Amino acid sequence: MSEKSYKVPTMAEKASAGEAPEVLFWVGCAGSFDDRYKAVTQAFVKILNVIGVDFAVLGEEETCTGDPARRAGNEFLFQMQAASNIQVLNGYHVKNIVTACPHCFNTLKNEYPALGGNYKVVHHSQFLQQLINEGRIVLKGGGGYKGKKITFHDSCFLGRANGVYEAPREVINALDMELVEMKRCKSKGLCCGAGGAQMFKEPEQGKKDINIERTEEALGTGAKTIAVGCPFCLTMMTDGIKNKEKEQDVQVLDIAELIAKDLNLS
């Protein structure tokens, strides 16, 4: 599927046509502006297109959820961002949201209700798992991943904060890959080092950066693919692989990219 052949309708376009999409895809800042994570956005959109999911995005009406501002201690900015987004979402009578960012997922799901934003919010790994279970995504065994070793890095906001551990692993199992767990995984998983707005600053002085520690654990599994479900984690693990000069041997890929490659969409 070429980039020109897939469609990304906006909520404004849907509303003007008198339509209400099945789900709103919340793209997030990383999915919109980070060059590496744009590929994840495109992979997810291609999947939705090819299986016929009725979705839309906010486009230029979407702004940051305010998560980094709140984590960094700027509550005023967070509430300004949240109020603006909630006004837009409620204006479109949005009920269902899917996002590929655990930070957006956590904020929209757990923190917006207190400010008047009540939606059913799912992470894209949950959404993809559901589509596989319903038979809407039929995996083809493409991508050359069958039987290959893979490890999954649990995002803090997806795992410990929201208890989503099995959905991404079920997607990996559906791809018929050999999942090998890191010593610290699921509820005992180690942060990639980017949470709490640490993504946007240099780490404090210490013996070792957290992402290096986590990358060493991933490499210790012998897996040639590190799967993630978070833009922050993708960046930190990729930087860790570069630090270890393993770019030629080990890939860091999002769950959506794995499915897109299996379906020969990328």
C-alpha cells in the first residue's frame, strides 16, 4: 500500500458529512512530529485502512494532552491543555478513543474525567488484539518474523499504571514469534528512563543511564527484535541500541509496525 493510497479523515470532515466514526485515533505529539514515530502512525493507519475500520483524527484541532506539563509540575498548563482538548472532543461527541501513546492513554483515560472528559480509551495494542480476536486482522506470516526471538519492553504508563500487560504479548504470540521475557518485566518492569518528563532533559549524573541498563537487559535475552508500545520507550531503547553499536543486529519496533510488516503494508 503506497502512502498516497491510504486515507486519514478528520473529525471535521466526518461531522460535515453527518457521520460519526467508530473510533477517534488520538495521534499524539510524537506520532505527529517525531520523525521516527511518524512511521508508527503510518503503520497503524495503514492497518486501519486495509481492514476497513471507520476512524478519524482531530488533525490540527488536536493539541498535547498536557501530560508532560503535569509530570514536570506545571499544573496550570496541564489544565489549560486538557480544557481545550475536552472542549473539542465533547463538541464532536467523541465516545471511543484509541492512541499509540501510553502517556496520552493514561491522561485521557484517568485524568480527563475529573475535568469533564469522559471517554472509552484504549491503547493501540489492545485495539489490535481485539481486531485479531474478532478475525478482522488476518495475519499472513509476512515480515520474516515467524519463529524469531523477540522481547517486549513494558511501558510504565501502559503496564504498572494501567495493568495492560497481556494485550501486546498476545499480539506478539499471534505473529508466531518466540517471546523471551527480560528478567524485569510486567509489574516488575524497568522504566526506559523517559517518564516523568525526563524525556525532555539530560539525565542527572550517575553511574549509568537507565536506558542503557534496560537495553543491556533486552540484549541479554538474545532477541533480535525489541518490541515497544510507546514513543518514549522507542526513542530510549533505540538510543540504547545505538550506544551498544548493535543497530545492524537488533531492531526496535512498535507493535503496529510488526503487524504492518506481517501484512506487507510497509
